[in-house]
Amino acid sequence: MSNHYFYLYDSTKWDWTVQATKKFMNGFKRFDTNFEQKEQVYVGVYGPTQVGKTTFILTLLGISPLYLNEIADKLRGGREKGKSATITCTIFERSSNHEFHIIWPTGEAFQCVHLDEVEKIMGNLRRKIYKNQSFSLEPLTIKVPSRFFNQQDVDTRIRDLSIIDLPGDDSKDSLEMLHVDKILKEYIARCKVCIIMEISSQMTALTKLDKEIVRDWQELPEQFRIVLTRSISNDSVMEKIDKGEIQSTAQLKAEYDYELGRVCENSPLQTRIYPLEFGDSWTDLKGRFPNVFSNAAVWVEELFSDLVDDLTRINSPEQEIKKLKSMERYIEKHQKEELEKLEILQQIATAEFSQQTIDVALYVKQLTKELKMLKDMQAFEKKWANRSYKLEYTASLPSWSNLQLYEKKSSYLKARYFGELEDLKDAATEIVNRLNDVAKESNRFQHNALRQFDLDESCFDRNLTLDYLVDRYFFESRYSEDREKALTQLKACVSHFDSWINSCIAENTRQIQDTIKQHQKICRLKQQDLKRLIETSINKVIEIEKNALDIQLANEEWTLDKERASQLDSFLMESYVTHANRLKQKLFDPKTELVEKWFVHFYWNVMKEQAKGLITNE
């Protein structure tokens, strides 16, 4: 019976916090509370290429230092040093037998005994991925045989952790980087804790992380840990160890806490830091500086043990509460970032609207100018069309009865003919000049000015050849025949000129009509462009108004979220009181058996201690 009550109360002792946190998390407006694991709980290890992530994980799992470097090298699959060895996310586990078990993301499984075979399998995997571009978000699983572990030192606590080696995000291969970005977004979101690794001498890189998924490590101290590699072989640290300024684990940790806080300009840091040394640099230090190694070995071992303790607690309800209590700073940062982004969008929209306003004014000015020119052209066309350009001629060669005796000569008739011809030419020139004067008015149409004409001399280039060869006329009939021939010639000149001048008028008429059509088309297009521009401006005004509302809403909702983030203790207290009242009723219920009352009292005290450690309000 007691076992039944023990299981019942022990399995539900954290229920009051679970219910409080669920209620607490359901009330956020802006903050994305969907940060819990999707499927499996992971501890992610993130860092640049060649920082030693794989070696660190193998060390953490308990791989013997005798095999550590060799295993790490073979897992590169022949990949030269200086390039990322992890081509996808990799989960390391301990094999239950003497064989390596390698399970590709595709599901294909391989077993082998020797490390050379491991290298070949890993190399084949990388080549297959690149050849087929078959990048998968599924993890690669590698199970290492137990013979490679420190049999006496294996920490059984670490077996319950799923530690995932995340690929470095500083590759120069664009194809690989696309895959790496997807991997990081997928798996860091799944991790209860993400360990960010960096070389101790390059701590400033931690302040320049550009990926949103890891750059908030200072604001979320319960979700991130910092592991600094080559921490003992760091020149300044070795000097302090030699001088006796660092003589313990606490002093070593304090040194890096101070230095990283100074670099981040945020001291003291809330995020836990683990300065460690392992792999090639640790082996090199042991050979070159045995005294430093002997002192630091105890510190490094203790820090590794502290890290294991830390990681094994990450999925406890108590740790979840601590993580939630660090949300306020995270929310403040994201409120600032989102409002800055929205303000930038608003500034861009406002600047675009200002430019569109200028463009509208310019289009209106241009369209007004084009419409005025079109109106002038249409008026000019009417003025041009109403003009009459025709050479009028009335026969003025005298008849036989109007001639004096001395005028009855063919030479006189010719002289009068050529005189008439010159008069016609003068009259035609005057008409051409009038035509050109009107055409000059089109100069205001800039490139569309009408053509200027010169008189076609060929219209009046007509000699008079008479059939009567004797100079003096003796008969009226002879004179009348020659006079009629001269009149016919003069009329032909008039007809030729009229035809020519009308063709000139027709040419200019077509030109001005074509010009009017072109300007009508230009005006239509500019009207359409102006309409689109006005519509775009109206949409931009709507966008600006929407942005203003978005900014206001974001500010209000983030402010409410920030207030709610500080109210977790209120939810815990409310849930505590509810559960305490239930236990109280159970405790004083006469129907409750004595054994159960003892367990109720015991777990009530347990819940009190839990509340003391979690609730910080007075």
C-alpha cells in the first residue's frame, strides 16, 4: 500500500508547477512560446569550424584520451583539417557491442569494427550528399564501441543525454551553407540547452554571432552554456598559473567570467561558462608544460563534472521554471529589435511616399505641359487647314482688237508672255512665303516643327515656241493661235504650281496630324502612369497607416508580455495555494487512511521546499 502512495505522490509532486507554467505560457500576446522540443530532447553543441566540437562531445561521453584524437580524425571521413568535418547534425551514442554502428540520415545502417572502415563510410556519405545534393534534416547517428571508453570513469548520467554535434556555419561552400542553415534552425529549436563553443583567445566572436537562433545567449542564460576551448594553454592564463594567481577551479572560472563579461560589456554574466582543455592542445600541454598540466588537470576534470551535473538537470521542472524566469530580458531585447525593424520599415515607406509625391508632382507638370502642347497643335492644325493656298490667274494677254499696229508682232507676244510668267512666279513666291510664315509658328513645338519650302522653279521654267515664224502678224487668226498657245502655257504653270503647293500642304498636314497622334498617345500613357503612381501613393499611405498601427500594437503587446513575464511567481503562488488546499482537505478528511495522511504531510512539506526555492516574491 505504501508503495502505491509513494508512486502516486512522487509522480505528481511537480504538478503544481506544470499547471502554473501552462497557464502562464498561454497568455502571451507577442512572445513565441513554442520553444519546447518537437520530438526528442537534445543538448546542442554549436561553434565555428575547427573549434573542437566533435572532440569535446567524445570527451564528454567518456571516450578514453588514448583513442580520442584517432576517432575524431577518422570521423572526418578524409576531410582535410581546416574544413568542417560535420556534414550534418550528428548524434553520438555508446554501442552495446564491439562494433561501430553508423546510421545515415537516409536510414541506411552500417556496422564495422575498425576505424579505417569508419573513415571510408563517412567519406562515402559526404560524397553521396554532394553528388546527389540529397541533404536531409534527419540526424546521422554514430554508436561507438564500449572498448573505446574509460571503463572506470564512464559517467552513467551522460548516457541519458542526447548530445548532437551541429555543423559549423562558417563554411565557404554555398551549397553546404544552405544545408547547414536549415540544420541549425531545425535542431537548435529542439535543444533544451545549446552549448556555444569558442576558442578562449577569440571570445569577441561571441559578441558577433549573427544568427538569431544563437545570438540571444546572454538574454537566455538557462538555455545556453558557453564552453571555451584551449583555456589552459591560453598564454595569459598560463602566465597567471605560473605566478600562482590562479590556483583553483573557482579562480580559473572567475578569470574567464570576468574576461568574457568585459568583452561583452555585460558583467556579471548570467550564462554559465566552462573554460576547458582537451584534444591535441591538452596532449601538447601535458608534454611541454607538465607542471601546469598537473595543476590544471584537476580543474578541467572538475569543470567537466560540473558541466555533466548541469546538463543532467536541464529537463527538470525546477530548471524549466528558472528558464521561464529569464524571459523578461529576452522579451525586452526582442521588443526592441522588432520595434526597430518596424520603425525602419516605416521610415522606408515614408521615404518612398515622399519620393512618390515628388514623382506625382513631376508627372502632373509634364502632363500639363504635354496637354497644352497638344491643345496648341490641334489649334494650329485648324489654322493650317483653314488657309487657302492657290495661285489665281486671269488671262491678261491682249486680244487682236486691243493691239496697236506696232504691237502686232510675235516678239511682243513673247515679251508679254514672259512678263506674265514672272508675275505668276512672284505671286507663287508670295504664296510660298505665306505658307512658310505659318509653318514657322510650329517652331514652338520643338522637335516637331514643320518643314520650310523653297519655290519649285520648274513650275515656271516653260519657254514659248511659236509656229508662226514671221515676226509681224498680218492676220488675226495667226495671232489668236499663238496667243492661245501662250495662255495654255501660263495655265499649265498655274496648274503645276497648284499641284506642287498642295502636295507641300498635304505633307505638312500629315506631319502635324502624326505629331498630334503621337502626343495624344504620350498623354494617354502619362495619364495611365500618373493614375498608377497615384494608386501606388494611396497604397503607400495605407501601408504607412498600417505600419503605424503595427508599431502601436507591437509596443502594446510586447509591454503586456513583459509585464506577464514578471508575473510567473503569481501563477506559481496561485497554483501552490490550489494544490495545498487539496492536500489540506485530504489530510483532514476522516476517510483518509493513516498511511496516506503521512504521505500527504510528507509531500506537502516537499511542495513547501519546492516553493521556497522557486518563488522569489515576498
